[in-house]
Amino acid sequence: MFSVLDNRTYRHLFFAQVVALFGTGLMTVALALLAYEIAGADAGVVLGTALAIKMLVYVALSPVAAGFAARFPRRGFLIFLDLVRASVALALPFVDAVWQIYVLIALLQSASAAFTPTFQATIPDILTDEDDYTNALSLSRLAYDIESLLSPVIAALLVGLIGFHWLFTGTFAGFLISAAFVVSVILPTANIETAISPLQRIQNGVRIYLKTPRLRALMALNLTVAASGAMVIVNGVVLVKSKLGLSDADLALSMAAYGGGSMAAAFLVPKLLKRYTERSLMLFGGAMLPTLLLVFAALYSNLPEQAIWPALLVSWAIMGASMSAVLVPSGRLLRNSAHAEDRPLVFAAQFALSHAGWLIAYPLAGWLGSAASIPQTLTVLALFAAPAALAAVWLWPKDDQRFIIHDHPDLPPDHPHLVDSHGNRHGHDFVIDGLHPNWPDR
């Protein structure tokens, strides 16, 4: 997996991602403490609203930003967005009203909604070998998991030493260092058709996504991931501390089990994809998620109290692994479903649609956690996820073709749809099971 870091451009972008992730992790802890300082007992409402703003911005702005981003050089655009995020992070310690938190979070997440899909769509243009790209996806998943494990620990240590306001300085530094890493490399230019307007590009990206069967299946799998993940993220603290009466350290251990399972799967996925198709692996992971919710609901209701805790750790670990089985191959699936010039739009569509699932799952899990028992909450979330998993099986054809060839005699010889990534002309429009926006429905 780590051999992909031999590529200098990718290595610098990966480290840019890592430092930005850790900066964001510090901000998450600092923001919770800032909300408590300003709102007191209503801090949960403030954080819930800020999270809702984040998801709404992601859903609404990422496709729009991708449509216009292609008009700018990738490197300059990413640097600009990092600087915007750094500026917002620097302003957060000085807020003294709840509305100011909401405005600054909306600004920061707007920049992230443009940054992340652009960043993700750049990687396959750097790593053209499929095995290298798969390893990069696993490495990216690993970075997210390590950040989720280490950032709270580092933040807890720093809060005791310097106070939480200074954590925002770490976020500011993270975005600046990320920008510096991007400055240090030359990124491939996005290949676009200049005659197409940004609005038309946005429409084309969403249309490609929704007209590609396996991407419709991915949209359904996003819901299964959101339902199970929301149970862990939103109700994990209620389950561990309130229902089981355990400590903060035990809560950290439960999150470590979830992240550890995800990390273990991230290491295994590249090897598994050499033996199994994306369809097999991702549908298996998607089916496991609602199954695990139902199994843990049964265990919680029937096991003696002292056995529930180890059952939770095992369930959370397998759930994290199943989530990675869905998410790690998804980048490869997106890359293989669009031409290079359409990739930023398809990645942006995935970014928006996946967060739309979380926008539904977060409040559902929170409301159920406060109004119903743990087994009932688990069961309802499983019933939310199970139809999505079944829909993914139905939407994703068993005979999913890797290449679909179409003739376009009206296109000029140098049109990007007629030339592969190595510059070889084929005389056909090669696409990897994505539909060109001008093709008829099939």
C-alpha cells in the first residue's frame, strides 16, 4: 500500500490531506467547547445546527463548485480554498455569539465542499495505474481512521496545557501546511470542453451519476453507511455512558474499535479487489451493515449486562470493516465511470449525495436515541438501511461491463472521448460504464 508514496506528487497531496484532517479534528473538539462556553446547556443544539449547516452546504454547493472549478487551474484553486479555510479557522476563537459560529462554519464548509471533490478527482489523473489508485484509496481511508483516533487524544492533551481556544491555531496551521504541500507540486490540468457552460457541466455530472447503474447502486449503499455510522457517532456516547454506565475511556475504546475495524479492512481491500469485483465486495459490505445493527439489537436484548460491552466492541469493529468495504472501492468505481474531464463532476455528485444520506441519518438516529430504547433504535436504523442494501443489489447489474464502446463519427479525431489516457486513438468513444451526457438512455 505504502509504495504509492514513491510518487512525489501524490506523496505531497497525501500529506496535505493528513495535516488538513488533523487540523479539522482539532477544530471539532474546540468547536464543541466553544459552543458550550457560549450556549451552556444548549451547546448540543448549537452543534447539531452547525452539523446540519455543514451537510446542507455539502449537498447544495459541491456540484455547483465542481462545475465552476474546472475554469480555474487546479493547484491555484486548491491553494485558494485552503487559505479561505485557514482564515475562517483563525476567526473562530474570537466569536462571541451563536450566529457567528453558524456563519463561519457555513463559510468553512463551503470551501471544503469545493476542495474535497476537486482534490479527489485529481488523484486518478496522477495515479493512472489501477493498483496504485486502489492503494491510494486505502491509504486515504487509513488517514481518516487514524485522524479520528488520534485527534481527540491530542486535543485533550492540548486543552489541559494551553486551553481550547488555541486548538483553532492548530486548525489554521493545518490548512496553511496543506496549502504549502499543494504549492510544492505541479498538478495535471483538468481536461474540459470549453464550449460547455458551468451550469451545463453541473447538469451533465449529475446526469452521468444518475444514469449509471452501478453509481445508482452506490447512492443506495451511501444510505446503509450513513444509517450504521450515525448509530455509532450520534448514539455511541448515549449507549456507552448512559445505558452501560461506562467511562470516557470506554467511549474512546468503542470508537477505537470502530476505527480499528475500518483500518484493518482498508489494508485488506487492495488484496481483496484482486480476487473479487467491486460489486461483490461493496454489496457484501452493504449487506453486513443492517445485519450487524439487527444482530446487536438482539444481543443487547438477550445477553446479560456484563456481556453487552464486549459484544458492542466486536459489533463496532465489524461495522467499521464493513463500512470500509463499501467506501474504499467507491473511489475506483467513480473513476471508472466517467471520462477524465467529467470526473470532478461525478466525484462532486457522490460527495453531495453521500452527505445527503448523512443529513437524513443524523437527525433520525438522534431522535430515536432520545425517544426510543436502544434495541428499537438499532432496529429502525436497520430497517432504514436494509431496503437500501437490497436496492443496491437490484440496481447493480451482475454482468456489469467494464468498457462500453460507442461510435461517434461526428466527433473530431482529437476529441478526448476518442483518445485514451495514453494518447492512443481508438476511433470509438470508450467509457467505463458511465453514460456520456449526450447518449440516449439504455
